[in-house]
Amino acid sequence: MNSLFFRSTPIVRCGVIPYKESWRQVYGILFFISTTNTLVAQPDSINTASRAFSHYVEIGAITSTTPTRTPFWLRANQYGIVPVNSSAGMIRAGSTGQWTRLNSRVKPVVQYGVEVVGLQTQKSKALLPEAFVSAGLGKFYLYAGRKREVIGLGDSTLSSGFVTWSQNALPIPKIQFGTNGFVTVPFTRGVLAINALYAHGWFPSTDSMKRAYLHQKALYGRIGKPNWPVRFYGGLVHHVQWGGYSHFLGEKHSRNGQLPSSLKDYPFIVLAKQPGQLETDSYSKHDGINRFGNHIGSIDIGAETSLKQWLMLTYYQHPFEDKSGLALYNLPDGLYGLSLKRRQSARTAAFTLSHILVEYLTTLSQSGSTVDLPDTHYEGVDDYFNNFQYLDGWTSGQRVLGTPFICRRPDVQVQWQPSQGRVFTIANNRVQMLHVGLSGSLRSQAEVQLLLSVSRNYGLFRTPFSKAVNQVSGVARVSIPVPWLAGSDLGAALAIDQGSLLTPTLGGWLSLRKTWSRR
């Protein structure tokens, strides 16, 4: 189903490899992310093993009325592969595979995924957005590498972007262990189930931070059997950016530029525990009074309801960056969602609407506009995705890891980029946003998708905008099968940005994708 909790899309980890020679052979840009190949090995009564492979090549091109800016919905939530500046050409190739042993009680599964993207813009470069190997045994899996995934409770297919870990940035290389979806808790007769993961990753080095790590864990529960008409979900995801070295940090925030990175520091990261008085002598003043690392997470709740013709999912993702967020002092901040997905039906009408999504995002509270909260032990000005030690903020590869509606300084128009006082990477994290997504199909088998987002933006508590800034962004996408070229699809999109936050622009893209599958 497309109402997802932990979604891992088989593709690869990401890195940028500069090319010295021009890619004169690259004619396109490709990226219809919503067309994902899912491999399912079917039982075979003769063979003892089942194999399934899928390979694809896609070429395309993108352009806009403003050459220095690609429209928001052509680049957001595309795993960082679409350049911010257009025009551009892209060629993309990938392969996924799965092997399963059928005559085993636990049915071990081995999977791989790899994708390479070549870009031709002002500078030619290649990206590796996915490259992983995964092994599954029974209820558990282990994978290593770069892998496309979304972590949280919600519907990722039409989403504006999950609050803390969306599809907006190139995947971070990591090693991850977890459950294969929701696993039934023993002795509950299927009424209770859990879904969990635990990971260690490596942030790419930047000018301001070298050798930083990622710690990540999540635990979600489900009440209700899969065939019940209503099922309830809830859980928590916790990310930590930790360790590393920066020559930009003074003695207040580091020890000679070094942040806690050793194995003895790891329990403080995992448990989000503050060091004791005797331990603070080994650390900077900042680390002595705070938890080590940049902690970000969300508390998620939701309910899934089976209606006569639709599957309905309602959800709420509540962000936190410190104790005040965990104590809900930053309510009503978070992402609210309602998703309706039509059950399978024959395509008899000229157009069949199959998926509806409405989301509302607010991040205005942040536990208050002052650091000291009266009559509490908590602090306000949560300042989402900014950090005094990790100067790039909650980003990777110059893209925000969470919701793309929290914007970096280079993403917004010049008049909204603070130039006085302390300059933070994130320039706008106080947002109200309404998002609508629709998808469906024509009788001709063409797939159509529409996204429209309207937002009011206020900057930061520390450097607020002089006024509320309005923004409208939308996109229309279509994927059309090409019968005379079996296994191929022609993709097209038209997107617009209108408002004062982003550079106004109108842009489009066109791509051709060829897929081969075999068993």
C-alpha cells in the first residue's frame, strides 16, 4: 500500500563525482520518482529459488523561464538529484534485484539496488543516489549503503515532505538493522505489532564540518489486525547528527574544533543523556550543559480506516529538537495529514481519481519566542534545523533533510537572506502551509499527478521577516505508456512558483524511460 510508515525505495546512496570532461552525450533529465519498480518474487513449485531483476534507463531535459532557478515542485522531494538551477539535461540508469529461497521456512531474501545519474548543467557531474545490498531473514533485515527511504508515519507518495526525514536530500550512507514492516508481538494474536529500525551513518564532509556521524532509531506500534476496519498507529523517530571536526568552532562550542566523537561518547548520543558534572571537564562549555550532538525527531500518531471504496489514513507528526518539544510545549507545531486511496477498480471512466491527500504544516510555535520559559525547566526558540555547532544545519548535500518548506538561505530571494548578526544556514523555519495532492489515471493508462502548496512564511524568531511572505507552488505531471516501445513511458511536467519567497518562475521537463524486467 502507499500509506507508508517506514518506506525504503530500492535505489542507492549518494555522492557527487565531478567530471573533468563535458557530458556532450547527455541529452536529458530524468526523474519521475513516483514511478518506482517494486520487485515481488512469486512462488515456484519447481525451482528452489526465485529471482527477479529490473533495469532501466531514462533521459530527459528541464528548463524554466528563470535560468537560475528550477521550480520548487520539480526539485523538492526528488532525493537531491534535480539541480536547483535550470536548464539542465540528465541521464539516469539503475538496476534492482531480489533473490529468495523458496523451500526455506524463513525464506531468506537478498536484494540490491544501484542508480547512477549524470547531469549536464553549467558544470557536468555524476551522482550516485543509491547503492546498497540488503539481506533479510524472517522478520528482520540488514542493509548497507545508500538507499532511498522515507521515515515517519504518513503517506509519502503525494506528501509535501515528512517533517524530519523526507525525500528531499541525497540519501546518507549508513548501516541499518530493522524489522520487515510491522511484526506481530508474540501472544497478542496479531492485535499488536511493531516496526523498528536502528542505524549508524556518515554525513558527507562540508567546508564547515568534517567526519560527522548520523545516529538513527525508530519504534512504531500498531493496534489492530491488518484485516480490521480500523487500525491505530503511534511511535517515535530519533535522529542525531554527532561527532566531527570544524575549524570554525571556538572553544565555547568545541575542544580545538573537535566534537565528542569517541565510543565512550556514544551512549550519551543514543540515550540523549546530558553528561554529569565530573564528565564535563573533558568537553566544551556547550557540550557540558547540553546533550552531545544535534538531536531531531518526531512523535507520530495515526489511524487507518478501511471504507467501502477507499482506504483512509489520518496522521500527525509532532517535531522535537529538545525537552520542550518532547513535553509538547511546541504544540500545535507539526504535519497534519489526511489521505484517501481508492481500492482497485476497473478503468471504465475517462478519468479515475485514485488518490487524494491534504496536509497542513505549522512550525510557528517552536516553544515560544524567548529562550527562557517562565515557570518551567524548558527553553523556547527551538529554531528548527539550525544548530550552533553544526553550521550547515539539518542538511545534507545542500538540501534540507526534513520538510522542504523549511528553507535554506540560498533557496529564498535575496531580500529574505539575513546579512547582519549571526547568519544561520536555515533562513525560514516559521511556516504555515496547506498542501493538496491528487493522482489518477486515464482510460488510455496514462497516469496524472497534481500538487499544489500555499504557504505563509515568517523567517526565524532570531531574524524574522519584516512581514508575512506568501508563496504558491504547484506542478502537474503525466506519465504516458509508449506502446510501440514496450516497457517505456513518456513523462512530462509543468510547474510554477508564484509569490515573494521564491523566485517566480515557470518550468517544465520531458523524459523517456525504458524498463526491462526478468525473472
